[in-house]
Amino acid sequence: SQQGEEDPQALSIQEGENATMNCSYKTSINNLQWYRQNSGRGLVHLILIRSNEREKHSGRLRVTLDTSKKSSSLLITASRAADTASYFCATSNTGNQFYFGTGTSLTVIP
Amino acid sequence: EPEVTQTPSHQVTQMGQEVILRCVPISNHLYFYWYRQILGQKVEFLVSFYNNEISEKSEIFDDQFSVERPDGSNFTLKIRSTKLEDSAMYFCASSEASIRQGAWETQYFGPGTRLLVL
């Protein structure tokens, strides 16, 4: 299975702190994307990193990709209460389908 | 900003009944997808659709499922005879181009339809 696995499963931090979530996968990928899901809602695309990239930034988000270790991390800096959500990584190799991980549930305490 | 929309937001049905879930993808997108997420579990791929035909499907997408693009805007998922285990959140997504074309494009997801089979 190519499915990603995020860790930790749950993370609770104070507002203003940084949050780091990790994703590991099993097979080679073309690209990896991170999505956010608020409780009971749809998936919101956050950031895409290509297999030939090592790091990418978007606002308060920083994503790294280590294809040798088959892992990625998502860093949210200066967290806010509104960042409270579940975060998923999604990978794909040659097909159109995404393989989602189990997600990290992030709680940011005001 | 354009977005994928889905209707209904919630659907309750009796086991054995047919349901049709509707999606309106982003207008200039060419590829369409259905995913499902059983409560507390991973988001799972069901099917992708391009040029009026299925391009990929997962093991979950058996003969009970079908997809259709009945007109220029809607994309539907039909479950012919629902089972209890079909209860889940169903997400539609669309993208501009497929990975196979060498152009990775983000899949934009709708808000989902929560299906409950009793």
C-alpha cells in the first residue's frame, strides 16, 4: 500500500507555538500534497511539493520532503486557534488517485 | 474563487434504496473524482473520470456504483442498492489536468455529502 501515515495522531499546542506534523509513505511518488479538514467538512488544499523539491513555503506553512526517507513534514508557524483541524498528506505515483494518510488532529488552545 | 459544490449536504436512506449524489466541479476542470471517508477512517479513492469515461477505479467501486456526467456541469455518483457499510462522507473533487500528462494539478474537493444508510 502506498498510503501515507501521519504522526503524531493528535497534537495539542498553545496559540503562538509551532506545530510539526510528519507523513511517511511506502512507495515512490511523483508529488505529495497536504490537506486540511475541519471537523465534518471538506478537504482544503494547503500545499503541493514535487518529488524533485526538498522544501516549500506558503505563508505560515513550511513543507519538507525527503524522498530517500519517504517522509514529509508540515510545519505551521505561529499557530492560531483557527488552525485547529485535521491535517492529511496525500501521495500519488502514476495514477490519478490520491492515497491519504490517517491524519493528524491538531488542537490549538487560545 | 471557484469551488466544487455538492448536493445534498446530508442524505438519509433505507438499506436497498438507490441514492444519487451530485457534484458541480470547477468549470474549466477536466478530471473528476469521488472519494469517501467512513467516520474516523482514511479518505479513500473511489473513481476518476475523464472525457466521459472512467479512467481509474478502486476495489471499493463495485457494480453497485456508477458515475455519470449527465450534462456540461454536473457529475453524479449513484449507489444502486445501498448497504449499511456505504454510510460515509462522500467527497467530489476536480482537477485541471491529470498526473499522467506530467502536469500534476491539485485536486479541489467539495464540502462532501454525508450519507447515512439505515
